[in-house]
Amino acid sequence: ADSVPHDMIQLICKNAANIRLVRTRSLEQEYTKPCSEEWSWTLDMPEEFPHYMYVLLRAADRYRTLNGAYPGEANPLDESELGRYKEVLSTVCHEMNIQAASIGEDMVQEIVRYGSSELHSMAAIMGGIGAQEVTKIVMRQFVPCNGTFIFNGITGKNGLCHF
């Protein structure tokens, strides 16, 4: 009664090469102990790597915490709001030990211009990717992604980043 069925042993042996232990960083670790030295070089190539979006969105999240709304949510073309967002971005970059100047001005303006709008097609893509990862965990069949998934809907580039 306490023995493992022969079928289960065969299944485990058959899939032994695919066993993985996935350890992730907690959100607290991500926010308090950034490992930006491992990926900050990617900010020099925004066309290839979407890591800059992570920094911009962290700053937008901080802006919302401080001001009660995302940058550009009320007035997308407001220069004073752009200035306030740049100050928050500078603080976040300093905390992450990266240079704020490494993030292009056009990217900063785009975050304020879009004012936390969400396109339905982008929401559908992200929802599908999230559902796929949840399915992997629930079914315990495939190895889930370990990191932060970033998708740039303009270029179609994506990246699995470890922050």
C-alpha cells in the first residue's frame, strides 16, 4: 500500500532529464536589491532589448504612488507632468544604479503621452502569455518562465529579464 506504482516510476524515469528547480526572486528582493549591473548594458541597445521598458514602468508605478495617477493620465501632453515624471525616473534610476541618461528622451515622452492607455490587442497578448505560464504551473508539465517578461508592442520584441 505504501509502494509507488510501477507506472509512476516509469513516468519519472522517462522525464528525469526535464526536471527543473525554479527559484525566483520575490518582489521585495526585486525592489530592494536590484541586480541591474547584470543587465544595464542592454539600455544602450533599446532596439534589441526591452529592459528600458521595465525601468520606465517602475518609474510610472512610483509616479502613481506619489501622485495618485499615472504620468499623462489626466493631461498626456502636459510639460510639467513630463518634468515630474523625469524627476521620479531619475530617482528610480539612481536606486537601481543606472544612469537616467541611458534612457532615451523619446521613450520617456512616450510613457507620458500614452497616459496608461491599454490597447485591447496588447492586453490580449499579455493575457495569453500569462495564461500559458499559469497553465504550466497548474499542470506541472512544463518549466515556467523564471523572470520578468517584457513585451514591446511597437517593435514586437520581447525579453525574459532577471531584475
